[in-house]
Amino acid sequence: MPDSQPRPPGGAMADTPALVLCGARLADGRTVDVRIGGGRIEAVGTSGSLPPGAGAARVDLGGYLLLPAPAEPHAHSDTALTADRTARSPAPYTAEDVQRRATEAALLQLGHGATALRSHVRIGDAQELGRLAAVLQARRSLRGLADLTAVAVPRLLTGLAGADGLAMLRDAVTMGAGVVGGCPDLDPDPTGYVETVLEVAAEHGCPVDLHTEGAEPARLARLAALAGGVPAGVTLGPCAGLAALPAEVAARAADQLAAAGVTVVCLPQGGCGGVERRGTERAGGVRGVAPVRLLRAAGVRLAAGGGALRDMSNPVGRGDPLEAAYLLASQGGVRAADAYGAVSGAARAAMGLPEVRVEAGFPAELLAVRGERIEGVLSLAYSRIVIHRGRVVARTSAVREYCDSAESGAPELPRQGRPGAGP
Ligand SMILES: [Zn+2]
């Protein structure tokens, strides 16, 4: 299991000692050495060509596939890890409790490989801005390990009750929420809600990230029309309701989202508590997922996130990007490489983060997974090494041993068939 205690954050990136990753396999089949310094990839050369200089650390990545690190575009840090306790007693949601769980959840996700996370945090209700303050505190304690961004999620933004929500949303952005979010479908005036969110986002130059099931085509069309004018970009998720619409209606909605440049973050592992899921369940879907093939065919920017991490809406949620990619590949009809792209490159783009490639000059945000090809990595993704800002920040090692067979001792396998690559 990953170490759940945060280690002391490192100093400035420039102080990070050089690191050489040796003998790593790349997705294109090459085996390479990768030299990292100052938080960036400095050089990529054939295996054995980049000897670590004095003072540089060396990590042997023989048997590992080296990939751009995943990012988590849709987390819920404030409710994470509450599924167990709510059965016994209502969650207290004190500041200390939220901060501790947000930190622990981020470390779990970091252990899976997500070096950047975007977390939706409820504001208003009884805690007002307390949950957000606690998540921002967790963000500070994680510095050097993972980058956490908070999305402020107000309850109501229209009518009499909405005035308070709007004031609090402005305070939330001033406090440090980097993204304006919310659930327009839960407001009596969804379009008014979206207009208010876009207004606050425009005032502060923030991106927008809204919850919707997308089950009402007319509402989604209005949203897409409004989203087209937001310079920092609009993200929608989880949009599982789109899957319940007649194919031609869903296809038209997808065209509108594509034309507006909206990114859809789907949640293959089963959604989150941010939206009502009755529509999809009524339509026969067991916790539906957005129609990923249809969205991709229409040219919609599609990323995938983890959603709920062991809270009431998904008590077994893992927050594992490789599992989200696995589900896209195994059930969503997406090629394995594209499925991994949805949780890495597309997720980073949705979060406004710079691109990562395993090439000189790119940020050293990397994930090494035991295995040779992306398909194998998504199938058996146990052993992982996570690199953030040029440092190894998490390492998970799995050991599997088989006992001898009853008949003749160790079973014989042809050399190539041996599970010697290990998990
Ligand atoms: Zn959500």
C-alpha cells in the first residue's frame, strides 16, 4: 500500500537534485534513459547513454513502461473517505476532519499516479466556506507532492436565497478556489445559475467546471451556447444522462458541445454525489456513463475522472485513473492508448495544465508502471512509481508468489510465458 503519511515537501524545483531514469520502456517501444533536472525532462537517450552525473540519483526502470502522469480532473476531497463512518454516525465535517480526509484522499490518488487533482468542494450550507478553507489547507500541506485545485460548488445562485450563494461564491474565489463550479440542475433557474457562474468566472478570469447529467437537451444546448464565450474554458461532467437520450438527440447535443469547445469529464467508475442520478437509473443504466464513443465521434474533448472516492455515492470508489482508463477500454469501446490519454493528456488539458510528453523540455510529471505495453499496464497495474516536479513522490510495489503445484513442483511455462515481469 502507498505510504499514507505526507513526507515533508521539497524545496523549490531548482533545488531538486538531478534524477536519471534508466532502462524505461516508452509507449512507442523504445527503451531509454531519461534525465530530469529542475522539474523538467532534460534529455531522453538510448538505454545506457545517460550515465548519472555526480550527485544525480538513479532509478532503475527496467520492466516498467514510462508514461506522462495521469491527472484527476474530477475529485470530491471534502466528502472522500466518509462511506464507513456515515453508516455509524453522521459525518461531522469539522475543518480538521475535512483537511485530514482531503489529504489522505489526495495521497491515495497520488499513489495511483495522479500528480494533479481538481476537487469539487461544496460551499454554503451550514459550513459556509469551512470545507473550502480545509481543502485549501490540505493543498498547502501537499505542496511538492501533488498539485490540488479547488472548484467552488455553490448550492443556489438565483432568487432570494441565491444572493447569499453569489456573495459566498465571490468570497470562495478570493480565498483561493481556482475554478468556479456548481450544479445548475439543482437550482430552480438552471440558466440563471449558469449565467451567474459565468459572470463570476469572467470577473476573476477563472475556468468553469459544472456538474450536469446532460439529460435535458434544450438546457444543455443553452449551456453550450453560453459556454462558447468563456476564454478560460468550460468543463462539464459527468453527463451520464446523455447516454439515456435517443441517439440522434444525443448526437446533436454532442455537436453543440464540440462547437462550443466544451470538455466533458466522464466518470467511468460510477459518478459522484454532485448530481441526481435518477434519470440514468430510470433509463435502465446501472450508474450510467457518458456515451464516450458518440462524444469522441462528434469531436468533443473528452477526459475521464475518478469521481467519488469511498463516499456515500460510491462506497468502493478507488480514485484510480488507470481503472477509469481500463473501464473506457474494456466497456467504452475506446482503444487502450486513447483511454489512457483521457486520464492523462486530456485530463491535464481540461485542467489547464501544460502538456507532458516523455521528451526533452516537458514537465517531469511521470508515471512508471510495471509492464511492457499500455494494454498490459491497464490490465495489471499494480507496481507504480510516480514522479512529480522531477522527484519520485510515491512508489507502490506488488509482490506475487505462486506455490508449487501438487503434482510436480513449480509449473513449467515456456520462457516467454513466465509471469516474470511480475505485477
Ligand atoms: Zn462530482
